[in-house]
Amino acid sequence: MGKMGMARSWTVFSRPRKTLYLVLSLILVYGLVVSWRNAWSLALVLRKTDSVTDGRVIGVVLRLSGVEIKQLGEEGFDENQLPFDDVNITQRKGDDEIRREFDTEYEETGKQPGAGKLYAGTLSHLAVPANAKKNKIAVKLTKWKTAPSFSTERPFKMDPYPNYNSWSWRRSGKARYVPCKGPLGWSVADVSAFVGLPNGFPLPSIGSYDVFAIDQHLCYERDTRLGIYALADGTRDEIDWGDVQMDCVDRNQARFDLVGPPNDLVTTVYGEIPAVDTGVSTESHKLRRRTPTVDALDQETNNENGQRRSLAEAVHEQRTAILLRSYTGKKYTENDRYIIRALVSELSLRSGGEYQVFLLVHVKDEGVNLWDNQTYETYLHESVPKEFLGMTLLWNDDFVQETYPKLEKGYEASVHNAQWLSVQKFMQEFREFAFVWNWEMDARITGHAYDMLEKLGQFAKRQPRRGLWERNERYYIPGYHGDYDTDFRLSVEAMSKKSAVWGPPSDTPFINPIGPRPPTTALHDDKFKWGVGEDADLITLSPLFDPKGSGWVLGDQVWSYDDVNHTSESLPRRGAIVTQCRLSRRLLDIMHVENLRGNHVGSEMAPGTVALLHGLKAVYAPMPIFMDRPWAPERLARWFNNGPRGGSSGGPDSAMGWGREGRFRGSTWYYRADPPQRLYSNWVGYEDNGVGGLEWEMAHGRPCLPAMFLHPVKDVVPTSPGYGSESRLPY
């Protein structure tokens, strides 16, 4: 009976109904699996509740891959709470007390084992860690046949360039790469490096090599790094680095669009701007430029099938301008000359014109008529060494202020508060460049210039837009945050999801954003896909922090950017200190338009703020920053990421605030810091703080450093015995 009843019950179901139940069952199972997977992923990020004391009771926290967030209630995280501060804001310590607390901790950390290991590392004690990670993007290395006189180790020649004219190169549709000659008519020599690091050399305290796939176990020594750029005194004045670069571009003109698109944003974003507001635009008021000689040579090339085709069909590669920001009255040291030659050789000549290097020189004398040919030539020859005349562009305040008549002359439009005006003017005239690197003359890189800049660009291009502005506003501390693409990304989103940026700000009706619209209404509906493969409009080497309430002295420099319902002070904005960064043509074009309208913010805020307002892609590239003492990761987070939204670099305890910038004194990158000058002086062979110099090197060996960005490095000249550099803050 039971069996028959069961059989009859099955017959009740028709075939369509069976299918329906099967589908519903599968959906149910899938939902359970997804829920379980999400719960498991969250468990990997949200560790068990813990109690911590930060020298004082700060309450119960949640640990997110090492990030400590206070648990303030079931409603979730209070994004305005400072993660290392008291819950009760009335109990917050004053700046003087916090400064004394940092100073005490700074001195104590300087007594720990490992303090000072940043200095005095030499070729005599190179070591490669057993757990060294293999580079994700290989750099071709060729070992020297013999060791140099100053080392028992043999260095390696580096080749970080693409495999030019290979099968894959041709298949991509690119035109033929033509090798360029150096200034003496010879092939451009390659930089060399040693494998290994000085024994005991510290890891980066902030930032990472791994995220860029830069080989952190290559060590650079001064002669094998810069010696190939030596020129005799009598020879160097016969060279014109501008001509050498233009010849290189001429050879490779088929690879590039040497005209570029016009800036249509001037007329399309806000309508036609009145002529009275567009400033001077006559030919006589333009930068003095040299143009490539476009000829009919080799106007055809082979495709992958060996067939001839017109070069008009070739895929154009993007070009980047390097603008070295100099000024009249600067004395160019021998090291300055070497550095400029290195940048031209590694970025421009060796790449076949993919980059082009310029000296953008600010004429400081007031009232100089640069539109007069004789005056221009006089200042040009007095301002730069002869070998760099052909790559130099002069400008002054009048030169750019006449382009932007709605900006107040003097303070608002001065070089200090509006250093981008000259860069914007450059871009309006040099349309062939897709990007511009704003390059500080007191910055130095020890690694291979092409390798480092290309990998910064590739990193930025890989970044998804989801959570990007929130990642941008934090110093990335690997020992605290975990893996950049997993732990860091997930924990940052968990801490700042209520205030996450998704597209341009909604409450700025006086802005017509030019960036793309988000693909989804809700941020979480995007699977970290939007923005991947998109070139960044802005790449900074410091966090893009929110200046509001940070105590940073320039954080309120906002002019206009308002309407009847919005004040200038309420403008959403971002800043990055040290203005060495890469900007896209699109970003510079809209910055130009906003300045024509009279909208303006201070120099350190201009690129980040305009990118934010217009929904453009901005990326803080967390390049390695070293400290001169062994800070624990959680203490670095305390002093550099103690802002709102679960630990940003802004807020009332921001390290960028007045009186708090002393936290950077032991770092390798800020506008005031001790290690950059000391490290670089030692590296080039000069004594500084008891390290370096001929006698010291004879006893200890040649200094050797990994690929690093250093700032500030002022006037690199021989020092006297007992010399010690120091970078002082103005308080």
C-alpha cells in the first residue's frame, strides 16, 4: 500500500512541474553556497573581537587583517571616529601633548636594534634573502664578464624595455621601433645593478615593491648607475640634448601621433567661454617649442603577415612629457647634469621617443618681457647649462597669468599657489603628449627611470575604481594592512563603505563632470571591474588626503568653486604633498577650463580636487618609503593613518597638519625629511653624519641602494669632514 501510494504520488507531478521544482532546488542550493562563501570571505577579514591598549584604554576593537577598528555598537563603525583616539572627543589630547608623545617614541625607537640600518649599507656585504619573491614582470639582466675595480661582485646590465619589433610587437599593430643614438653618435648604454641588498638593509616601512613588480633585490651603486653619463668639460658644451631628443622622435615618428587632439572641453563642458576670459593666445605668447621633422621616409611598414601597409594604419603609442621644474638663479651641480642626462637617456632615447624631457624654467625676475626674442634668448643662456638649451622652456608669472585673467594676479596665481598654470599652458600647446610628469628638481630616483615610471603607470592602470578614493587616502603599510589587492582592499571598504566615493560628488551643481558615469547605481554591484585597464588621470606618490579639518596650512586655499547655495569652504577636495605626480591630458585640459572660469585651489590640491570633482581616475601609488628606525607597523598606523573612516591620513590628527609634520623627519619622502639628503650624499661618495667619503669607503665599501624615490635632496656637492645634513621644519 505504501509503495503504491508513493508511486501514485509521483504521478501527480507533470513534467513541467518537475522541471520547475528542479530549478527552484538548484537556485536554493546556489544561494546557500554563495551565502556560505561570503560568510567565509568575511571571516577571513573580520578577525575575532579583541581588546587592545594603545598606551591607554581605547576600548573593544575588531581586527580587520591587522587594522584595529573600535566596535561602537551594532549599527556599525563610526566612520568619523579616529581609530587610535579616545571614544570621547572631549578627552582628546592637545597637539602639544601628542607631539611630545611622538618625540618620546621617536627617540626610544631610535635606540632599538635595527635603528640606523638604512645607512652605511655597502657592496661589501650583499645578500639575497632565501625567501626572495620572483619578479612578476621580468627585467632582462646580463651579467658583466668581469667585476669592477671597487667590488668583487659582477653587476648586471638592465633591460626593462619592451621586446621591440618582436612578433608580438608587430602583431599588436605598432610601427617599427628605430634605435636612437646617444649624444656622441653611439648607441645608448644600459644601466647596471648588483643582485642582492646590503646585509641588514630594512624593508620599506610604508609602500611596497611587490605591488609594482619592481625587483627589490637589485642594488644600485653610483658608478654603474650614473657613470655612463659622464662627459668631458670640452665635449658637453658641444651637445644639445634637445636636438638629440628631437632626432630620436624623427626616427620613430611613425609610432606616435605627433599632432594630438584639440582641447574641445573649452567649448563643450560649460559652453563657449567668453573671449575676455580666455586670455592671450597669439603665436607670440606661446612657449618656444621645437617640432619633429615629419618626412616621407619609410611611410610604410610590414604587418604580421609581411604585407605592406600605410603607417596611418599603425597603432599609435602614447607619449609622456617629463617637466623638470627649475628656476632662474639655480646653480646646476655636476650631479644635476648627470641626473638630467640619465632621464633623457633612459626615458627618451632608449625608448625611441616614448618620453621627452624638458626643463621648465621659471623666470623669477618681475616685469620681464619674455615675448621679446632678445630678452628670451638672454635669459635662456644665463639660466641653464649650454648642453640643455634646446630642451628648455622659459615662463614667468605674467606669461601664465595673462592666459587666466579671472585668477587674481599676485597671491592666488603665484607660482607657489598655482604652479600648474605653466603645466596647463604646456599641455595646451604640446597636444601630442597623453601624460605629463611634474618632476621636482630636488627629487632623486636611485633605480632605473624607465622601469620605475612604467611600473607605476601599469599599477595605476590595474586599479579598479571601486574603493579607490578610500585606498588613496591611506598610507599603505604592508605589515599592518596585509596584501594590497585582498586584505587591504576589503578592510578599507568595510571601514568606509558609508562614505565611499562612487562617481563625482552629487552636491556640486556648479560642476559639469567630464568623467564616465559609474556602471552601477550601487558601488557593491560592481565586482571590482570598473576602471581596470583604464589609464589613470592622476598618479601621486603621496596619499590623496582630505584637507578639511586636518590642520594643514594650505588646506583652505579655495577660490570661487561656489554658487548661491555653496561656499568655497564646503568644496570637496583632496591634496597630496610633494607635487611630483603624473597627470593626463584630459585632467590638465579640464584644470585649464576651471581656471579660465576662475575656479582655483592651491597647488597641492589642484590635480586631486579636479579629478575628484569631475569623476576622473586618480591613484596614489604606494611606492616604498623607508624609515631610519624600526617602527612597529601598528605604530606607523597610529602616527600616519589616524584619521576618520577607519584610519585615513586626514582628520584632526593628520601627520600633514601644522606642528605634526615632524613625524616625517625619519622618512625618505616628504617635503622636509632627513634621510633623503643623507642617503644620497653618502651614495655619491660624500661624507654626511659620519658615513661616506673616500676614507670611509676604503674601509667599508661603496654604498648601494635599492630602487628608491628620495625627496628632498638639495645641492649635491662635496662636503667637508664632520659635515652633517639636517632638514628643519619652520617650527
